Amino acid sequence: MAAVNLVTQAEYAKLRGVSPVAVHKAVKAGRITLIDGKIDPVVANVQWEANTRKRVDTAAAPAQPELLAAASAGGQAPAAQVAESGDGYNVSRARIAAAEAEMAELRLAEEQGKTIRVDAIRQALATAFAGTRDALMQIPARLSAVLAAEPNPAKVHDLLEAELHTALAQLATLRERVAPVQEEGAT
């Protein structure tokens, strides 16, 4: 059986290239186990890699600057490009930055009146179409008695045409009804 080379926490910190405080915290948190108060460097290295979150180091992530730069400049980092890059933490940060930049662009465009919320438009359209439908459906109730008593076919035609124009005029005012919705969405 091979002899186990045990070292102190300070010696392991030097071997690992980290501060003694980092090693002490890892031991205290249970990420590294001690053997009679000392550390087996081989076992500790495995435990360190498995149990310690990697530190964010900007110099250690040269493959990601274009993604982060695109995200911070308002560009979009395509999900496929982000997914292919490989470094999990930096990929997540790039995706978050890209999403935040896209959301900021959408908010700005909405405030500038360049975009309108889809749900607000759907509501305005539903209201307009329901009003037009109701107006069209009321024509028989309003005109049936008048048309039954009218012997002149031209007069019947004119009465029907006037009622249809009145009902369909609601659709012509749709733009005026959508504009307040756009104003509300922009504030």
C-alpha cells in the first residue's frame, strides 16, 4: 500500500495556488475533508474541483467577449451561438446580458411609440369588432317594422344602406380607438 502524503492547510494552499483562507473556508464548509487534521492533496484536488464553484475571471474567458460585447451593445447573441461556446457560467451571463439588452430595447421602442403591446391591440380589436357585430345584429330589430310598411323599394334600399354605413362606421374609427391604447402602453 502506497504511503499517503499529507500536508497542512497552508502547504495545500501553496500547492493549489490559492490563499490559506480559501482552503480553510473549503475545509470548514466540508468541501475538503481532513485526515488527522491534514490534507491529502490528491483527494483534496478531486474534492476541490467537484465541490467548489469556479471563480469568475475575466481573463480566463477569451471565447466569450464577442457574446458579452454584442449583448451589452444591444445586439443579440443567438442562442445557438451561445450554446455552442461551451463555458457554462459565461454562457449563462451572456444569455442574461443579451436578454436584458433585448428587454431594454423593447421598453425603449415602446416608450418612443415605435412598438405597441400586442395584448392591448388584441383588446382594442376585440372591442371594436364586438361593437360592429352588435350594431349589425341590431339592424333587423330597428328596421323590420319600418321596412315592412315601406312600399318603395328604393326607400328600403336607402334605409338598409344608411343603417349598414352607421354600423360599419365603427370600424372606420378603429384607428382612433387604438391610438389611446398605444398611448397607455407607452407610459
